Amino acid sequence: MGLQDTILKISKLVFLSLSLLVVVYPLLCMVFSSFAPDKLLFSGFLMPFSTLQLTFRHYQEVLAKTYFFQWYMNSLIVAGLCVAINVPLASMIAYVATRYSSKYRPLKLFGPFSLFLYMIPGVVLALPLSLLFGYIGLFDNLIGLAIADSTFALPLSLWILWGHFVNIPKDLEEAAMVDGASSWQILIRIILPISRPVLTAVGIFAFIVVWLDYLFALALIRTEANYPIALGINWLIREYSFTWGELMAAATLMSIPSFIIGILAFKYLLKGFEMVSKGVR
Amino acid sequence: MNEETKFILTALVPPLIFLVFVEFVPIFYSLFFSFTDRVIFETTYKFVGLENYLRYLASSDFINNLINSFAYGLGAAILQTFWGLFLALSLYKHQSVWATALCVILFIPYVIPYVAVALLWTFLLDQTAGPINKWVTFLGISDKPIPFLSSPQLAMPTVILVTSWMLAPFAMLLLYAALRTVPRDQLEAAMIDGAGALETFRHVTWPWIARMFYITLFLRFLFNFGKFDLIWLLTQGGPLKATETFPIRVWLMAYSEYNYGGASAVAVVSLLALMIPLALFVYATREKE
């Protein structure tokens, strides 16, 4: 037993160090080359921070040549809208489906149904939506983009909330019912307040979906002024010749909110999925 | 109508209308136009029956797309889930601040936008400036830079690796969450009984997380199978269609060939190709009563 455990411990350490290297080295390369002078990038560039010659020129160029702040704002607006659509919709569906599934059998199909939604490839939706939105004035519109993005966010949100609602003891609702509370009052006054961490996870998830998205923006947005940040940067690459330093500066600027979300969100997402794994067992 | 029925109707119907509008109307729209010869920027069209399907299924693209989609979907799913599992297993027993910090750092690639990930890896793998190719020649693995993204043989494995780099943290998160629900007292009891780490895993930990593991694996497969962004940004389906999956074909047909009818038919085919694994999965994980 002793030897086996020691070998396991060592291989665990080796594995973790390698994983850390694989994750961190590319990120350091990205950040470092955004500050490195051009000539350095083409000479023997192996290790980030191998020199202290730093320049802010790449950042100045990116910010001067693009509508960076406008695009940033667009992304934030779409993300906010998507959160506002996603959280209430997902909580209503998931709550009704879990609460009444023993009484109304068809609601049991909720699990497979959310999996089916998760399965639909983005392009299958993006193409028809670009035509449909054209008819109702949502094409090339930030609200339209938020609606489309919520098709990515909803399935997993439903799943997280389902896992959570299944775990809420029924006594809580029954006690409130005896006190004469209506179903809406129970949902709004009791269930949602105790679900705050999980709702936060769902909201963060919707935000992440928008922040990452490229496909729906590509299919649904035409005007430069309406570009979210991902589309703007991608468009630039095709239109102008940028140096690697400038491109890495753009990538770094796009990733700053990601670093912040990653650090803040991890705890909540973990909580959300703990609920799910209690639910699926 | 009693209060409860009213509640169910008011809480369920508006969200369902939204879902129908954004999920089901588009699918039926695709289904409808897959039987027409619609061109993307024109509104007139005529019905052509099964022609779009027959032409696509008879072309070499169909088999190529099918193989590539399953290779990408399965390859990335397996890599992500196992990497995620090993990461989660290595970290979950340590309640220290360091373990949590490590988890957060390892989680970061998942929240970086596709465009930034694609830019970063195009740079890393670049043949003249890319750090990875500099390492390759520096360490003597190959005397010439390796054309990771522009060789038909290497493009698919490279795209799978980049996708997994970005998305493995999500599998890690799911499995880490599952591992945290394993009851501590059972782990301690196993340890007191003198069970080794492997035995503890097999008899205590694994039974608790097995279901979540399979779900993670399957969800990752569904997700990658239909994923468009990273492949498009890295290779646009090339070189020589080596990374062309169903979504890429749909996009190319719609926006390069303007063949909306044909693109819709491919979209429907890709959806049907996913129905079989989905049905199997739902059957295998159904609730036993």
C-alpha cells in the first residue's frame, strides 16, 4: 500500500505541474508578447519575460485603430440583456417542471428535453434566425443577438436549476401553503431567495456565453457600430495587417473580463454543479 | 381553474413560447427550406423535393463531414473529460487555499473568448514567429517548423487539442463539483480500514461520481459535435476539407455558395445524426422505477 500511494502521489504532482504549464505558458506568451517589441517576437522567443524591454505601443495601436470601447460596451450590453432573459425564464421553467413532475407526467420529459436543446448545433439555429430576425427588425440588433445567445445559455441553466430545485425539501413549500401563500408567492418569496447562489451561477453562465460567442454575432450583426468585441477583432484581422504584438494586445484586452469572471465565478459555478450532481445521482 | 393550474400556465407558457420561437421555429424553418432551392439573398424559391438531400448524401462531402464531426466530437470529448477527471481527482482532497487557487487558474481558459483563443493558438503554432515551433526546433524534435494547422494530417488533431485546452476546465468543474459531494466519512472509513488510494477510488469515489462522469462525457460530445467557432477561426474547415465538420459545411454552403436550401438540408442531416446518440443516452440513463 505504501509504495503504491507514493507512486500515485508523485504522478499526481507531475500531472498537476504539467497541466499548469500547459495552461499558463500560452497565457503568459499572450500577455508578454503584447508588451514585447516586434523584433523580439521574431528572434529566439521561447520564454515569456526573458527580457525587460516592454512597450505599450501595441495597445496604443489597437485602441487607436479600432472602435474598441464601443465594441466592448456592445458586448457588455448584450451580456446584460442575455442574463436578464435567461435567469427568469430558466427559473420559471425549471421550477414548474421539477415541482409538478410527479403530478403531471409529461413534465418528466424535462430532462431529455433540456438535453435535446443542448444538442442543437449553433449553426442550425443561427442561419434561420438571421432570416427570421430580418422580418421582425431584430437583425443587426443587440437585442436580437442577446435572444439568440440565450439559446446557448438556456439548456445548461435549466439543467443547473433543475438539479437545485430537486434538492429543495418539499416541507418548505407545504408549510407556506398551509399559511395560505399562493404558488407565485412561494416561488418569489421563498424559493428564489434561497436559490440566490445558484441563480448567480446561472447569470454568470449566461454572461460567459455571450462573452465567448462568435457564431451568433457573425450571423446576426452587420454594422460595424453594432459589433460585439469578438466580431470586431476578428473583422480587423481580415481587413488590416496587424502585427502579432498588436493581435496579442487585442486578445489580452478581450480576456481581461474573462480573468475577472473566472476568479469571481468559479465558486458559484462550483456550487451550482454540486447541486446538479446531487440531483443526477 | 384552480390556483395551481393558473400558476403552472402563467409560469410555463410564456417561457415555452420564447423557446418555441428561438429553438423550434428555426428548426422547422430549416426543415421547410431544405426541400426548396432557396438562394440566401432572394425570397423566391420552388420546391425541389428530396433533391438537396440526395445530392448531399451522394457527395463525398457527406462521409467526410460525418467522419470529421464524430472524430472532432468524440476526440475532444474524451480528451476533455479524462483530463478534467484527472485534474479534479488530483485537487479535490486538498481543502487548502492553494488547491482552490490552482483550480481557479486551471479554469481560466474556459472563459476566454473563442476569437482570443484562436488568435493565441494561431500565434503559438505559427511557423515563423510561433513559440511552440521555436521549442520544436530548439529541442530538436524536428529540424523544420511543424505546419500544425496547414497540414491535412495534423490539422484535426491540432484543432482537437486546442479545443480541449479551452474546454477541459469545464469538465474539471463538473467533476470537481461531483467529487465534493462524496461523503467525507466514507472516505475516512476506507482509509481507516487500510484501503489504498486506488481501492478507495474504485469502491467509494467512483460509484458516487460515475453517473456524472458519463453525463459529462456525453455533454462534451454533444457540444463539440455541433461546435463551429474554433474550427472556423483556426482552419475554416481546411486544409483540403480535413477539418470540415457538419457546421462548417452548413456555413460554407449558405454564405460561400449562397445555397440556403442545401445548407438547410445539411443542418437537418447533422441534427438527425445526433438524434441516435441522444436516444441511446436517454435510454441508458433513464430513471429506473
